[in-house]
Amino acid sequence: AVDLSGGGPRVDGTRPEGYMSSGYPLSDGEPLLGSVMGKMLSLDKEVTMAITKKDFKMSHSPDPVELPESIYGAAMMAIIRSSQTYHGVVHCVTACIVGGLVLNIMIQFYVLVCTKWYICAPAVTAVRELYASYHREVFPDGFFELDKWQDFGHADELCQLPLSQPLFFLAILSIWTGTCWVDMLDSFRYLSLWVALRSPPDGQATEVEEDGDNVMLSSACRRTKALAICAISIPKITIVVFLWWLGARWLVATTSFQDLLLNAVALAFITELDELIYMCLIPEDIKAMVQTFKIVSPPAVVRQQEGMTHEQAELLAFVRHRDRRLAWMIGRMVVTMAVVI
């Protein structure tokens, strides 16, 4: 038999010794393909570990988080300063900032309630009456009648409802949801930072560190955390959720496509009231002080297992933290799209 395949099957159908179905010869009892694949997997693992270690080095010492330049950030700064001193002037400044915070919350809630009563509710009622008259006149016996539709006097107004163009309305609603979602994520970010702060030693209210001109908040007691969360985070989250629901309800009840865009833009100004009050009421020196206060993000908890070095344990903790953040981001995106749809 003549071998014409260079190690492949012979012309007579027999196979030489060491031939595999894949066409690669065996070498020392090990397939060449397995050797190549093993080297590729090893290289892929080395590249993956190198990328992971690079990510770990970049995020091993995360930068401190700056306070938001809004009345909420000024309130956080005031809480930190008042917990560090008994000086009366500091407490007076804190009282003024807290007054601005209360004013902001009251104005935002008042505008939301008035929008619901005087704008959203009448618009929803008008749209419901329009749709009810459409069914009553065009479907007299439960079936669509073309001549009744041609005689219907509000056909143009009915065709201008957002749900008549669902894709366009979904795009506008997605933009509105994203606008509110940014504020929501920002609120949850600072909420998680306050919750994750460790307890200070010796029963102190807070513990800060100076880094040049900056003041780093590294720990806070439970009372300080509760005050910051209840006075800042919870009201802001409540306002954002209420605003999103009210805005979505108003947008779906809009009776023209021109007003749909204008209403979406008009609603956005309510989310900016905290920044407006901050720019109007807070003095420049207090604004400069807010920029110097930062919150130190706590490091990930490292659990060193038996037979593992400290560096390996840190790397494993980072990988788990990164995977949890990725899963949280994907879940957040899915929930957002589910809410919009």
C-alpha cells in the first residue's frame, strides 16, 4: 500500500500507526492537537490572570468619593463637620444647611403633589374619557364599524396619543427612565458608602483623615449613619421614585407628540432643584468646603484560606467583588428595561 496522505489514511483504506481521526499524528503517545490546545489554554489562562492582576492593581486602592455638589452634598459635609467639633459657629452653619435641605425637600414634594393634582390627574381623566367615547361610538355593538369611525369627531386627537406609536413612546419613556435612574444610582451609591463605613474607635461619632487640603471620612458610628441615611438618602430616593412614576403617567396621557417631548424636558427640572437651591443659597466658601470632603471607600473583605498566600487571597476577593458588581449591573439593566416595557 502506498501512503499518499503524509501520515493520513492509505489508498487501501488502512491507517498507519499513530494516525488519529483528526489527521494529526501521535507523538510519544500524546496527540499533537491536545498539546496545542493545552498550550493555548495555558496561554489564555496566563493572559486572563495578567488582566485580572492589572485590574486588581488599578482598583486595589480606590480613589475617595467626592461629595455631590448639591444641597445633599452640603448636608453630608455639615454632618461630618458637626460630629468633629463642639464649636457653636460650626453648628450654626450646619443648622443653616439643614434648613436649606428641608426647604429643598419641601419644595420638591410640593411641586410633585401639585403636578399630580393639577396636571397629571386632569390629563389622565381627559385621555380616559377620549378613549371611552371612541369605544362607545365606534364599537356600538362590540364590533368595529368603519362608518362610525369616519364620523368620529376626535379621530385626529386619538391618533396623537403616544400609545398609537409604541416604539417612539418607548424611546421617550426610556430616556425619561434613564434621567431618573441616574439620580437613583447616585443616591444608592452614597447610601452604600455610608452603610459600608466601619465603626470608629473609642465611641467617636466619625473618624476623618487629612490628606493635604482634603478631609477623608473613614468611619462613622451608627447614629451618624442613620442621620445621613434618613435625612439625605431616603428622601432623595423617595422623590426620584415618585417623580418617575408621575412623569411616566403624565407622558402616557399626553395628547400630542409635540407636547410629549416638551413634557419630558419640563419634568427634568424637578430633579435639578437640589442643585438650584445649592447654587442660590449656599455661600462660595461652603461650596469650596464641600469639594474638600470625601468618603473613603472601604476595602474588600479578604478571607485567607488554608494554603493560600495573602496576595492570592486579595486577588480572589477582588475577583469575587468584580463578579458581584458585574452581576448587579446586568440585573440592574434587566430591571430597568422590564420597568420601561
